[in-house]
Amino acid sequence: MSSITVADAGSAEDTGRSETPGFRLPLGLILPPVLFTVALIAIWAALSAAGIIPRYILPSPEAIFNEFIKNYSVLTKHALYTISEALAGFVIGNCAAVLMAIVFSYSGLLKDAFYPFALISRAIPIIAFTPLLVIVLGRGLPPVIAVVSISVYFPAFLNMIRGLASADVDYHEMMHTLSASRWQRLRIVDWPASIPYLFAALKVSASAAFIGAIVAEWIGANKGLGYLVVISGQYFKLPTLWAAIIVAAGLTLILLAIVVLVERMLHRWTATATDL
Amino acid sequence: MVAISSEGGMSIRDVGMVYRRGEQVTTALVGCNLEIPAGNWASLIGASGCGKSTLLRILADIVKPTSGTALIGGVSPAEARAARTYALVSQQSTMLPWRKILANVELGLEVAGVDKADRRRRAEEAIELVGLKGFEQAFPSELSGGMRQRAAIARALTLKPRFLLMDEPFGALDEITREKLNFELLRILKETSATLLLVTHSISEAIILSDTVAVMSPRPGRISHRVEIGFGHDRTADMRDDPQFAAYEAELRHALHGPAPTARPAVHTASTYATA
């Protein structure tokens, strides 16, 4: 292995530019999971046809596929509802977290007062507050968006508090000797240094957003994929239930993919975190 | 106070530095005196831990001395920092990894509020002066350690500082790169009229780049010798072959390693006998 590169050794004066990693995905990386998925579906279909998997637990792949075609409009209607809740909560919760973390990074007292509370909040099941939120906000969108906002808020807040304090002290000494203002230090040093921490939180909360929305819908709404799951379960409409679960999983993956894509687009302009 | 004589230079007067941690008192610096007239090049040389960097950091207003006065251009370090009359180059390159070289070199001007076109022009001039033309759009990680230090020097020069404070600027580089950069810096210094204070642990670097070399002894840190280097500012790389160069080298080596200084305890523990 040629692990020693002259350019990075910091010794040679003349150096070549290091190559930036491309976005190509080699076929060898895509093929195995695709083949595995196809095999899994084939085994599932065979077991289902042989009657080994009971239909009241897991219908055949064909039945679920037909459900997508037959109930396309129902699924879309409920999915759109869940998407709007999850995205609204995702944006509101994360924006609030970033703004509060920035405010707290200015004030040590505020941070010290609130930080333990934020840490403890990890142990509180936010979902359990849904009935309370329904009483306060009524049924429908508002309590669900509130649950999603709160559940994505804390990971982003905690990570931003860490991220905004993560920049090397040498950079701060440099900014100090340049007579930089607090705002300039935030904008030029602390903010770019915090971005990897923010994305680490966004990747966690991309899935938390849909889980939060769906679970909150069980209690607090009469529309959405969570509601569809509950209703189809009660009426033993298993294909509908599974179709709703697959749609929810797909939506989570799409949001996660968007977060990862944005992170990759920005990675040159932010710090690279090694410990995340 | 005595009338200040060196209006335009740097002076360190009876500076002491004592750290207290509980009962433990560590004397880092005692009675340090150094006058650097305007336009002079001075070096502080000594072993690791002798307090040479602390003296420089006092002048850069990063730390405050516990006794004595430091003046830079006739004013306190804090006032000099506010007026941006000095620039600091530290051992570790403080190139922000998410900014290209040009944006990094522009940083000081950006913080000082210089408009975009003007700072672009001045940064490009400085980049050309340090021999980094063509690397404006490279990221710091794409450059060698020596090139990053050139960029750090370029950033310092954009501010047209009256005082250059350099804290082992080539300390992290290999001997070959270091000597090359010593003469590069010499060429750059001749083009500016800045007063220089260089902290180094290299004897040859101190001779190449100084009119005055102050030798520091550790425990507690103090200035033990002064050697005047009589090469003037018209010196060239040929100076290394001058027999006088070897003579200065020997003189400094003796000053650094010569008869062991009488041991003075750096750490006094008040409770040593009480608890024995």
C-alpha cells in the first residue's frame, strides 16, 4: 500500500493537487444489495404462495403491489398529509434549534441553564405528550407538527451547541489578533465549523421526523399514513397496512438522501468532522 | 513612569508572568527586558518551555503579563491590536480549511472591513510576493506545510503591518524547506519596513533573520544573553559562507548550552514542608 503521499507530508515544497473524490458509484457496490433484495422478494413470494407465511400477517408481494395500483389515490392523499407534517416539523424544529444554539453560544449563562435540560430531554418520550398537545392545539396538523418539531429540535440543538464550540483555539486566537468582532468570529469560524455537527443531527432527525409524524397521527389526527396504518390494521386490510409502511419507509429514505446530497454539495465549504 | 524612548518600536519592560493554580505557583517569566527599535529585526531563541512564545503572545495581546509593561509602537498591545498595527504568524498554519487560499489570505482585510475589490487586489499582490501565484483557488489541504506557511505570511502582509510577530513560523517544517523559506522571508522583509520579532529554536534561522538575537533561559524564563548580528539588512544567502556566521553560531550555541545556569526552582509549593 502506498499510504505515504508527498503532498500531505508537509515537507515537500512543490506538491500536486490532491484528487477530489468523485460521485461515481461502482457497479460492484450497487449489485449485491439489489440482487439480495430481488432474492428476498422471490423467497417471500414463494413462501407466501406455499401458504407458509399467513396472509393475515404478511400478504404476498403481489397483493401489496396490487394495493399500490388499486389504492393509489388513497395512499397519495394520506402520504401528502404526512409529508407536509414531517417536513413542516423538520424545518421548524431544526431552524429553532440552530437559532437557539447561536443565541446560547453568545450567552454562557443561558447555555449553562438550559443545556442540562436539553440533555435530559433525550430521555423524555416526546410522543407521550401527544394527547396533551391534542388538548392544547386540537386534532389535525398542529399537534403532529408540534411533536415532529420537538423531536427533531433536541438532536440539532445539542449538536449545534457542540459544533459551534468545536473550532480550534488557534483559529480564535488568529481572529482575536485580527480584532474580529464576535459576529465575525461566528460567521467566519464557528458557523462553518458547526455544519458537520448539524448534518449529523439532520441525518438522525430525517427518520425521526416521519416516525414522529406517523405515531402522532395514531393519536392526534384522522388523516395521514399513521392514521391509515391504524385503520387498516383494525379492519384487517393487511395489504393497505403494508403499503402504508412501505410508503413511509420510502419517504424517510428520500428525506435522508436529500440531507446527504446537500451535505455533499456543501462539504468543501465547511469543516470536515473526523469524530462524527 | 520613565519617558518612552522607543516610540516606533517594541519594548518589553520588566515583564513577569506567574501562573497560580491553587497552592502551586509557577514562574514562567521574570524580569524580561527587550527593546526593539523601529525597523529592527529581533529574535527570541531558547529551548522549549523557556517562555519565548509567552513573551510574543504578550505583545500580541493574547495573554496579559502579571507584572511589567509591554509596548508595541508606543501603545499597549490591546491598543495596537485594535489599531491593527501588528500581524501574527503562528507555528501552525491558521488557514481555515473550508476557505480557498485567496479567501484565507483576504481574511484579515475582510475582518478589517476593506471592500471586496481592494482586498482581492491586495491579497493577490501578497500571494505573488510569497511565491504562491497560481494557487489562489486551491484549498489549504491541497498545499504542503511550507506552502501553507507562505500563505499565512501573505495574510499577515496584506494588512501592511508595522510590526510582524512570528511564533516559530517554520517550526513544523523540515530543515531543507525551512532554510529555503528563511531566505524567502529575508527577501520579503527587505521589501517591507516592518519591525520583526521572531520566536525560534533554530540558531541559523535566528542569525539569518535578525539584527539582535535575545537568548532565553528556562525555569524561570528570562533573557540571559543578547547577541548583535552585524550583517545589516543587505544580507544575502552568501552570508552562510561568511566566517562571521559560524562565529555567531558558536556564540549563540555557547549562550544556549554553555555553563549551566544556577538552578532556581520554578515551582514553589507553599505546603511542601507543612504536609511532609
